[in-house]
Amino acid sequence: MANFTVPEENYYTKDHEWASVDENMCTVGVTEYAQDSLGEVVYVELPETGQKVTQGEPFGVVESVKAVSDLVSPVSGTVVEVNDSVMENPGIINDDAMNDGWLVRIEMDSEKELANLMRAPDYRKMIGNK
Amino acid sequence: MKSTPLKAEHEAAHAKMVEFAGWYMPVEYLSAETGSAGGIRSEHMHVREKVGLFDVSHMGEIRVRGERALETLQWLTTNDVTKLSNGCAQYSLLPNEKGGVVDDIIVYCVESGRDYLVCVNAANAEKDWAWFQSHNRGADLKNESADWGQVAVQGPRAVELVNRIFTGVAAVPPFHFMPVHFDRALCFAARTGYTGEDGFEIFVPSAQVTKLWRELLSRGSDLEARPIGLGARDTLRTEMKYSLYGHEIDDTTNPYAAGLGWVVKPDAKDFIGKDVMLAQKPAGLKEKLVGFCMVDKGIPRNGYRVLGIDNREIGRVTSGTVSPTLNKSIGIAYVHSDFSPVGSEILIDIRGRGAKARVTATPFVQTALTKKKEN
């Protein structure tokens, strides 16, 4: 089993999204582990800017050749930016899930919600990283 | 979970293994050099352009022999088994009493009238075996599923490859097979497949399957032969609009609706549920299995609703994917016959959004095999 990159500074969901927080802005993507289990991503559906999202609720989907997978929002807030290049070229998620493959930026309603997310050591344990 | 004799080969080739119909099977192979996904799409194109090997040892095999073998198969299947001479293969259905389909199968005639090998779906192997036993008309039945491994060799270079190991098989016509020997064991090399490409499905005893697999890879290295997973097997068959049991057909399917009327021969013989199936034929013709391409964005999936332009429900998606050959979203669906002509505009309910699609001619992709058939 491969070891996946799990940056220390990020937050993680049990549904394999990562969240990178800068003050009240939260950048969201799927983890290295998620892209690997999905296989080639061929389609991404994301919300439009201005849309409200809720922690723990689906806000979009990623589809591989074989499977459909919901994207679950790590935080509640308002979508302020969407990565259009990922919608045009979903393969970016496979190439660089943790950077260029980011999906949306969310203006958070409350930083307190971050306490419900996992930190890197727990996420590593969950996916069986050594 | 069951595994085929080739499990160790798959793991050594960095396969991503998944559970399929109770079997531990390779869904795709990772490229050893990068450790990243080689990917279903590249495996798919490899079969369309070169040659791929599929481990299909999970498929079931039922042997039907004896004086009453023909009579039993005539009763159990919809197609006319009397048409088969030695070395012929025939696509067919196992009908149930309600006019539905227990399984779709291929009947291989080893010895006309008294010896047939029936290849059945892995997911249905146990159900089919029980069905054969309870509907037997005096044949000598044997479940040979564990005895046989099976390797499918498919693609434009497949015949050249298989002919290197089994000299002379290149002369075997489509839907025929030849008994051959490998490692002193009797095998059947059948000119059949599930990809739309030319090639063979080789029935080989379980004890010899690993040796044959390795031999095919080594003798085929200059042809770029490589293993292909079940993921690409599914996209390849979807591009050809070949039915997959559990998707396009099941216990309730009317074969006429599924476009499988050509393997139902009610004038030639009696078979299980024949009267019911014929009585349902007019209703079956009111819906049709069609292929469609997405006009709007989105990927159709099994179970999605098909809507008319007025949002009325007119059918159901049975299979869908992104076609690696066409690089666009394609699907298969049952629709009301008013919407079945090529060019009809339909909507696919993708998570509550009515995404536009258009009924298209199938197969979605032309291959050497489909072109050959037209001539």
C-alpha cells in the first residue's frame, strides 16, 4: 500500500476532503488517497460562487470512469471562488490533488466548526499510512 | 471471497483488486514505473489499438452431456441448439417461467447432440447451476466452473498472438472454436469476446491457466500484449452496447425489449416460459433498449431516470460512462418506443437536473469486427 501525502497544516474529513485554512477562508479539495481510490477523474460538478454550503453536506460530485462520489463540505459558509480549470480538465485532480486540484474556496461562517475535523495524524491513521 | 488461479499474477502486475460478484478481481493495473494509475482509459485504448489479456476465469461453465443433452438445452435456452455443429458457438438466453431472463450465455457445441459447454456469468453461476439441475430433461450435468480458467485475448493483434501459441486458430471463424492443446491439456480456443474487437476466449484447465497467461504475455511482448482489468472490460462492452446481466437484462427483462429477439426461436422449439414470453412480446416492443450520447455535461449512470422534453418519465438508464474512444458521455437506456428512433431528444435526470441527450446509432464505436460484419 502506498503512502499518501498528508500535509500537517491541513484539516481533513472522513469523506477524504482536505481543507486549508487562512483566517476565515477555507480552500477545499480531495485528498491524495481519494484520487487514488477513485482512479481517473473524468467529471467534476461544483457549486457556483455565492452558493451556501453546510458542513457535512454534499456540495458537488467527482466522477471517475466507474464511480460517482459526493464531495462533502468540511465547513459551512459561502463559496467565493471555484476552480474552473478542474472542471475543464478533471485529470488535474489525479495529477495534483493537494494543490492545483483544489476545488472551491469557502468563506467560513464560523471557525469553531474546524474542531469537528480531523488533523493530519488522525487522518493518516484512518487511511492506513505508515 | 473467491479468487482465480491468476491472483498472484495480478498482484505482481500491480493490479488494483476489487470484489466483483463474490470474486477478488483486477479492476485496473497500475503502471509499475510510476506507481500511479495506468488507468481504465489507457487500458481501454490498448485493446482498441493493440491487444489485451483479460482474466475471465471467474465465469462459470456448465457441461451438458449425454443422449438427452440436446433436448435439455432446447428446453433451457431460447436459441435453436439444433443449428450447432461441432465447433460452433451460439449466444443465447436462459428464460424463466415468467418470460424473463435467468442469464445470458454462450453455448459451445463440443459434439453435436451429446456434448455442450455452456459459459455463464460469474454473478449467476450458482443460480444457473441450480436452475439447470431443477429443469434438467435427462442430460448428464456437471458444474465445471472450478475446473476451467478462462483468458480472453482481444484487440487487432489478438489473432496473431493466439495463433503463435495455437497454430491454425487464425482460420477459426467468428463464433466458432477449436479444441487445442496447451501443456498437454485440452483447451478450447473460441473466436468470441465481449469487447467488439477480434480475438479469442480460451478455456484452459485451472492448473494450466497461469502458464498460459505468462506464455501469452511473453510471446506477445513485441505486440505489446498487456493485462486489462474489469474496468476497461465494462467500458469496452458499453461502447458496443453489449448487454451486461444485472444492467440491461435481469429476471424481469422481456428479450424483445432488450433487442434480443434474434436469439429467441419460438417457431423452432418449445422452451421454458415460451407462451408467457410471446404473450408479452407486444408490450416488450413498446419499450426499447437504445444507446444515447449526452448533449449537456454529465455522465449517465445505472438507475438514472430518462425524461421526455415535457419532464414525463419515459425510461431508465441501464449503463453509462465516458467513452474512452469517443471522449464523450454515452449511455444505454430503456425508453418508450416513441423516443427510440435515432435522433430523438431525451433528458437524463442527473441528480435532479434534466441533462439533454440524444438517441444515437449503436454500436457507438466501429471496430474491425463490426466492419467485417457489414461486408
